[in-house]
Amino acid sequence: MLVIILLFLTGFVGPLSAVRSFYVDYDRHIFVKDGLPFHYVSGSFHYFRIPSEYWEDRLQKAKAAGLDAIQVYVAWNFHEEKEGVYNFGGDHDVLQFIELIHKHGMLAIVRAGPYICAEWRYLENEYGSYDTCDQHYMSLLYEIGRAHLGNNVVLFTTDGGSQYMLQCGSPDPRFLATIDFGPSQQRVLQRVV
């Protein structure tokens, strides 16, 4: 999942020069960008909840606050309100939003979904449960990604990918404890409360 989250850290939108690089150095536990250790400060932005005429202003404020990356979910049901009919214009123009991020010298961390964990409806009830690492769900996730993104899209950093990078549900609790308020999480809530 980490690599999918970091999909756009290499400056995916726009031309890439031969000298640019990005990878995860697992031995030193760091990101390496263009040969140097790399750290970023990011904030989350739900473009699908803010009219597009305010995007640039909000990104300028994020930059002024010291952010150098914007984490963004892609809410597919916002783009496909009716099955098979896609809308990427106006307030739905995610590419324009990502280009604005880059215009202001920030990186885009794109979380392509389809389940975005932002209190938004979409995949779970229709295709299965992300919580149980349902293989049916995971195969549909892969197929939907390929159908919408194609086979030529970079889905992994230059250090390659693995099944570990595409995970169900929340991050490994050893690293970041979370409570998932999805419909299958009543047992977790009962233990916490």
C-alpha cells in the first residue's frame, strides 16, 4: 500500500528527466529522491468536497503553511455517479487539481482507491469487504485500477512492487494503530469502548 500511496512522489504528472529518481531504502528506512535522503511534510485535501474555484487558494495556503506535499484520495463514485458514466470536468477534474499541486512546487501523494476510507460510500457493499483481505475484493481492486489507469501507469516505485504493497484495510497496527469504523468492525469497537 505504501508504494501506491507514494504513486506521484516522483513527479508523475509532467515530463520526467533521466536524472530524477525516487525509491525506498528499506535498509536505512528512508526515502531517496534524486540520490539524496528525502523527507516531506504533507496535508490531506479532499478536492471532491471543495469547489474547484477554491483549489488554488487552498493550495497556496497549504504551501504558505510549510507543506511540500498534498495527500489526495480519488473518490471514484464522485467521478462515476452512474455506473459506466465518468465525469472528469469542472469540480471533478482531478488531473487539473494534481497539476495545480505541481504548479505550486508541491508533490502529490495520490491514494487512488477505490475504497478511500473518507466516510465515502463505494466499493465495500457492492464487491465485498476490504476488512477481511477478501481475495475477491482484491482482484476487483486490481481490475478496477487497470481499467481506469491502464497498463502503462507507474504503480510502483523504482524498487519494484510486491503483494505486501497492496494490502486490505488499515495499515499494519504495529506501525500505526487505527480504529476502522466500517460495518465489520463492531468487535474492535467493543474492545476499545
